[in-house]
Amino acid sequence: MAILAQWDKIGEHFFETGVDRGMLYQFDKSTNSFKDGVVWNGLTSVNESPSGAEPNDQYADNIKYLSLRSAEEFGATIEAFTYPDEFGQNDGTAEPVPGVKIAQQTRKAFGFSYRTLIGNDVDGTDLGYKIHLVYQATANPSEKSRSTVNDSPEATTFSWEVTTMPVEVGTVNGVTYKKTAHIEIDSTKFVTEEQKATLAAFEEIIYGKAADATQGTEAVPARLPLPAEVFALLSTVVVTPSVVLSSHEATVAVEGDVTLTATTVPADAEVTWSSDDETDAVVDGGVVSGVAVGTANIKAQITVNGVNYADTCHVTVTAE
């Protein structure tokens, strides 16, 4: 008996690593938007720490009657060697005169974005990346440790505990979602040239667009779109790659043929066909030929951005 599931196949050793492309955005009450994005250099880590969603069991009739869950919250710890000057207003400092700062001031809400890398055993960290968008964040007071220079000097690492308030998501493709403070965008899901161009255009929004003298366009400052705009920009083009066979059960006689067709997304994906038991049935371009009485699983597989997607058909081979 052959097992269909396969573990640790080449190209499927996936992992995430790294953090880069940090951006800070200020919240503008007058326009209810996050704008004036600036680069946050020196990020060393962003530790996400969601909380809540704790079960609260309720009992009745001497049994566990139901379980209610508390609201879920998104928090994080940002660590970096440095921070933008603009972050001072978010960290409770003010600068009454140039070069002189005071602490214990009002902490203003901000938006934040950063990127993590997606890799596998074939492409390494060139496989793709995730863009993380964080909304309505506030930085809590945190300890800053200073120490003398010695024979093993280390750069000071700053750290901030961040809490958030979720913002509206609304209805996307007919489904109404709860509020959220965190969105992830996975570049490996943007598979066609049109989708990749759409993602590139979105990145020009969150990172800013440079001036182009040849086109006569001016620079556009970075801003952080709210969830409704994010989904309006991206949801109509992001599709999940797939392959679906015309049949999942088929019968063929020894020395006979039966043809399977594969519908793929994207439509131009190359399909690889295989049989898990070529002593009973073989396949060539979707044409399944019976070899001997028995059964075989015929698989059609596509690979998109290093990820394999497959569908199978169980074929029974009869004597006639």
C-alpha cells in the first residue's frame, strides 16, 4: 500500500527569518489617516505578542455548557539600535528648543510596518517576504540601559513594548470581519505579472514614491493605508494557486487509455503528471494508460513561487 502524503520534499522546507524595511507613520486626527512615513533604520527584532482570546468556561446542568473567549489583542516588542527623530512624540518626549528634549509628555499613536523574509531549501531567502502592517500603536515606557565602554563594547539596544487598538476592517468579498491591528501581506501569493505589479504599486504607497524627472512626477510621501483601502488595492488580484482535475475517480482497462485534464491557477502553470504505482498505470500529459489490474493514484502538480499544489485521481485498472 502506497502512502500519498510525503514529508520534507525538495522545495518544501519553508521558514521565516529576518526583519527589515521598518517604517514609522504618524496618525493624523484631522484626516483619520496614518501618513508622513519615515524610515526606521537599525531594527534588530520585532517580537509579536498577541494576548487575550482566553477561554472562559460556563457550567450548567452539571456539565460544561459553553465556552466564551475574551477579546484578542495584538502587542509587540520593538528592538532597535536607533529610532527616527519623529518617534520622540510617540515615546513621550518633546523638543521645546532644538537639541533639548524632555520626557513624560503625551504619547501619540502611530502606525508601523516591517518586513520578514520567507525562504526554502531551494531559493533560500530569495523566495519571498511578508509585509506586516500595524495600526493605532502606542509605545509604553521602557527601560534603557547604559553601560561603560570596555574591552568588549556593544551597541546599546533600545526596546519598546507596544500595545494597539484595532481598526475597522469592514466587508471584504462579501464577508464581514472583526476589527484588527495587524495585517500580513505574503508576496509569494502574488504569482502573475499583473499581481506582482499591483504589489509593487502598493509598496510605493507604504514606502513612498520617488520623483521621476523623465515622467515629470514629484515625490509622493509614504503613508499607511487603512485596512479597507489595503483590501481594495489587493484583494481583487491576489489568488491562491490551485490545480483541479476533471475527475477524482476513473476506471481504465489494461492496455486502454483515459484522459484527465487539469485546470490551473494561474492558467499558464506547467503541470507535472505522475503515478504512484507505474506497475498498474502510467500517465503522460494527462493520458492514463492501464498496465496491469490494480489501482494507482495519478497526481497533477504545479509549482508556484517554490510552493507545490496538487490534485489526485484514484484510477482502477480492470482486465477489460
